[in-house]
Amino acid sequence: MKNTFNLIIIIFTLFSANLFADHYPKPTQRMVPLVLDCRSPGMVALTFDDGPSENFETVLGTLKNHDIKATFFLLGHKLEKQHHIDRALKAISDGHQIENHSWDHEDFLKLSDAEIHTQVDNTNLILWETLGVTPRFFRPPHGRIDVPSAMPIWDLGYGVALWNLDPQDYKSSWSWGPQQVFQEIEDALDGASPAEDSFVILLHDASPTSIEKLDDIILTIKSHGYSLVTLDECADTGSH
Ligand SMILES: [Zn+2]
């Protein structure tokens, strides 16, 4: 009888740890379900995905030289390595925003609700345990998301952050390099107005093309009359 009672206690403890434990603090900001551009015109949010990479410090140095803040969507599994944790901590101390880009870059359109939940939850947990960060947004790998696959993310209380300008810095071929990436951004800015438009730009800190042109990209964004902001500023500031 006593053994049975103990067994019940053990089972209850195991289940309650899984079901009820708050592993990490939840975001306190207003939930913005979907971000494609900014709430106010004249803003540009630079976002860097898939990091931290070997180029991370170079990107941080360039951002610091221009005194601007960006947003990094990190992969959870990378934070199992101390040198990646150190890189991310440096980004935080420089004032950049850290967000969730899944555990290991699976295609979310091919995952079950439970797998989506695990990908988002485990990444939130390691962001909290290693960096003390509570993310607010989730960016699906490759931007692959639809309403059914977004539901588990919204249920957890996180917004889905996509972009409205992709210069395709992940492409690398004889016909697509740093100049083409820069030109994509320049063309978008030339065809828009800071009085009416805003941009969330998709970049990757591992991309040599983005790294090579990051100075020029920042300079042309500024010279077109936009201010460079974090995703929080982009999603919150303004009234429409
Ligand atoms: Zn990615």
C-alpha cells in the first residue's frame, strides 16, 4: 500500500513538472501576431538569422561603428556551445535584440503541432538559461509558415516575425554576390519613400555577401532618410 502511494506521488511529480512548471518567463510586451513591416514609416529593421556564426563579431563591429541596433534570430542548438553563448552575450551587451529562430531550422510546414511546440519551447528555454533572454517573436525557418502551423506559436504567446525585403544573401553564384545583394536593397529604397514605407530586411550573419556590403547597406539606408531600429521599435512605435 505504501509502495503504491509512493508510486502515485512519483508519477504525479513527474507529470506536474512537465505540465505545470514555468521553465522561463513569458514575454511581457503586447503580442503582435505578425510582423512584415514596421508600424511607422521611415523605419528599417535589420534582422540577422541563423546565428551566431563565425562572422558574428564582424557584424557586431560594423553595427557599432554606425551606432545602430539590430535584431538577431538565433538557432537554439547553437547555444549548446560556449563560444556561441559568448557571442550572443556580446550582442546583448551592445544593445541588440535577440529572438527565436527555432531549435535546428526544420521546415515548420512539415512538423506536427507537438513538434512545433517543442522547437519553439526548447529554444526559448535555452535562450533564457544561457542568455537570460525572454524572446517575444518567432521567425520560422525559410519563412515557411501558414495559419495552422502558426497557431501553436500564437498559443504560446509569441508573434511571428517575417520580413518585406529579402536581398537573398544566402544565394551564392557567379551571377549573385555582394553587389547584387546591395542592389536589391538600393532598388527597394529607390522605389519607396520614408514618408510612407518601412522595411524589415532579412540578412544572415554567416553570409559573406552581407558582411562585405554591410557598411554600404547601412549607409544607403541612412542616406535614403530611414532610421535603423530594433524589431521591438519597429513593431511597437507609431499608431496605425
Ligand atoms: Zn534561417
